[in-house]
Amino acid sequence: MTPTILVVEDEPAIQELVAINLKHAGFLVVRASSGEEAESAIRAALPDLIILDWMLPGQSGLSLAKKVRMGERTRELPIIMLTARVHEEDKILGLEAGADDYVSKPFSPKELVARVRAVLRRRAPHLAGDAVEIGNLSLNPSTHRVTAAGQPVDLGPTEFRLLFFFMTHPERVYTRSQLLDEVWGDHVFIEERTVDVHIRRLRAALEATNHHERIETVRGTGYRFRGA
Ligand code: CA
């Protein structure tokens, strides 16, 4: 699974520098030049991490960071603040607003990429590409292979992403709308009952090894994946 990074930076040269280096490092990049553009990009599809310039025209990066932290859909999004400010108190303000890390301009693109990887490893270990295992159910995001008790499980691409999300977020209840956001990435054009269709297919694929019992329907709420 390739992580998507949203780069919010109004200076075209810096936006380009950051975007190119992230692409070379294997990330998908979405760009925004203002807080407003960033908000509309986030509404369209949740990124996996935001690189956020502090000084933006209109809404400041700091204010956007606070909004992201307060939003139910976005509160867990990792944020790296990018800024020309060097004062210690600014750094503290940025971290208090919910930034996970802080990079001062001028910065080395290599260092920025290293910080992105470090934040993702800490905040979203499932994006690191390692195989996930629960019981004898194993999913490898790099090879796109799923096995149960050593036998291959054949899944469609959506069921694969759904299972990957469940296995990396066990024991928590997710609404259909949250699942659409997390698994489909864009909740605007898909009906919630689509989730039920794919849950049914995923359960059917896991039934032979009884792992379908891990997918619990939580009445009136959504679904939970049992990790134990
Ligand atoms: Ca700026």
C-alpha cells in the first residue's frame, strides 16, 4: 500500500522540491497551496500524512493543524509542520496544535523524507509494508497475498483492502461511513450499503477457515474485527 502524502505549501519552488523528493521516495503526492485547498483535498480523500507549511495565505498552517486534530474523521492524521520559524516557543505551539514533528526551513529533502518515514512508522505502522498476522491468518501488503492456515485466500482488491484495514485496526467498531473513508478513500460517491456487499464477500472468502467469525456486526453501528 503506497502512502499518500498531502503537501500544503504556497511557495511553488518549495512545494515542487518536497513533492519531487517524496515521489522519488515512492510516495503518492497530493498538493495544495492554501489551507482551503488542503481542506478540500482532505474532504475528497484522506491522505496518510500531511506536510503542512506554517505560513500560508489566508488560513495559517497552525490553524489548519488544530482543525485536523479536532475533526472526527481526521484527528489521527499525522502532521509534519514545515516552517521558516526557528523559535523554540513556535515549535512548542506547533506541537501543541497537534503536529507530530517539525522541520525548519531551509531543510534537506533527504531529512524531510526520513522524518516522513519515521512518523509513518510510529503513527501508521501498517503502511511500512510488513506482513500482518492474526491467528493463522496472514496478509502481506507488499505481495498482496493472503493465507489462512497456510492456504491461499483469494480476494478481490476491495476485500483485500478491507481485510488489511480490519487486521491493522482490530477490536474497534467502525461505522460504514468510516470504513468508506478508510478503505475506499472517498466517501462522496459510494453508498453505505456497498460496504455490506464487500463485507459479505469477505466473510464468504474467510468462511472455510472460520475467520469470517472475526468480522462482527455491531447492531446500529457498523463492524468490528476480532483480533483475539
Ligand atoms: Ca509559506
